[in-house]
Amino acid sequence: MFFVVLRIVVAVMSPGSEAGGEIDIVKNRKKHGFFTLMVIPHTEESIFSVRIPLFILQALSVIVMASLIFSFFWINSYQVLQDEASDISLLREENRILNEQIDYIAQETEDLKQWVEQMNFLSMEIRQLIELPISCDEEITPSIYFAQNDTVRLLASRGANQVVDRTALNISLLHDSIPGSNENLIQLKEEIMEFQKQQAATPSIWPAQGRVTSGFGSRISPFTRRREFHYGIDIAAPRGTLIIASADGKVTEASYRRGHGNTVIINHGYGIRTMYAHLSSISVSVGDQVLKGQKIGLMGSTGVSTGSHLHYEVHLNGVAVNPRGFLP
């Protein structure tokens, strides 16, 4: 391999003219039109010349221009593809994040379904514990897992579309079940409050501490020595023993009654009334609202009585019943 230092010049020459000591590009003025490329080295080597037709140079020019244009569009297209690839990469990342969020939401909706189911079961258990009646609907459908056919399976595989479908179905079920569960809980709350109110209004504690000297039912009268019906129970204790209300209610009578002496009658609602007789003193007035266990008077022996005791009666819908059925 060797290096040759050249100087290139362009000159116009006619046919038969002599070349100088340089590289000349000569345009042939004939009809055919040629370019002659002559290489004249600075050494003693022979001159090298190439005769190139004009149309070839024109074709080469077209090819070069086409190559430049193609290169421009290729580079531009490459840049566009790079931008699109970058966008696709961002979209893939966003899609991955969205899939994770969808999967999280799907899991949350399944957890919510379980919580709603637990709420329904808890509602039934509470009703059973406090002896409230359970509706037929609740016995039949205690859970929101009521979709059993193949078109609405809840526990599908975790493919992207299936996760979305499952989540949409779960949300639809929750949308249908949560209002019903909420209404059930509201109803349960009202029923419990009513149950508590009824329980508070039901005589369930002893109105006084002492010894039962006479029960409910037929007995021999200590005064007439004849058989008669005793409508309550007698609880004997020293004078001044505390007398309390056996349930919540409203005082409808607080006065002296012939035979019963100082008497208090309380209306508890739900058709229940209680009577406390032979009190030495009364601590309430007509119209007072009393609570279970609240003081209403003191034990005594007023009226027709053989000694200090409390005569206690319970009436249900206007009929005297055995108070023992309400006592612990």
C-alpha cells in the first residue's frame, strides 16, 4: 500500500488537448457528452484516465439524492419508532400498575363480600341470642354468595379480563346486598332497642327482700278462715324495708286503698301492670316515670294486714298472673 499526494483541478478541454501535471476533470463538448477523469501523479508513474458518460453521472446524482431523501425519511421514521417504543414502555408500566390496582380492588371487594356475609350471620346470631324471630328470607339467604351458575362465578382465575369481570360482578353484588344488609342492621337495631325496652318493662327482679309467707292462688284467709283466691304473693320483712319497682314504667296510682293500705300501681306497657300494697310510706307520685330497681316506698302494715309485709301483684292484659313466673 502506498500514498500519493494529488492536487485536483477542474478544467475545460477540447479534444486532442494536452493534460497538465494535475488531476483534471474535462467535459467533452461532443454530442455524446462525456466526463474524462484524469489522475496525474507527482511521481513518474503513468497518467490514469477514466472516461465517464454524462448519463452515468446524472444517474449517480439521482441515486445520491434518492439516498439522501431515503436516509432523511429513515432517520425520521427511526426517531418516530423510538418515541413510540418509549411510549409503549410507559404504557406497559402504567398497565402493570393498573393491573396491580385492579387486583387489589378485586381482593378488597372479595373481603367486603365476606364482611357482609359475616354481618348477616352476626345479625342472625344476635337475634338468636336475644330470642328475636328470624325472617324466612334471612334463613334462606344468610349470605350474598347466591350466584351459583357458570355465568357469574365469583372465584374465577386471576387473568386480567377475568379479574375485571369478577371485580365488576362483586361490586354489583355488593351494590345490591349492602343496602339490604344496612336495612337489616337498622331493623335489627330497632328490634333490639324495642326488645331492651320490653325487657326493661317486664318485671324480672324481686320488689323487696324477705320471706314469702303466702303464694299466688287459692288459700285460707287469715281473717275470715275461708278459702279465697290470693291474687299476688306476700313478702314479709321488717317495717321500713326498701320497696323497689320490679320494672320500668309509669306510676298510675300512689294513694291509700281500703284493704290494701298505701298502694302504688305501675303501668309498664305491653299490657303489664304491677301493684305494691301495705307500704308504710310512698316515695313516688302519679305520672312519675320509674326505672327498674328504683325506690318507690317502704314496707309496712297499712290496710288490712297481719304484720309488716309487701303484697305484690302482676297483671297481664288486665288479668292477675302468678308473679313467680317473672321472678328469678
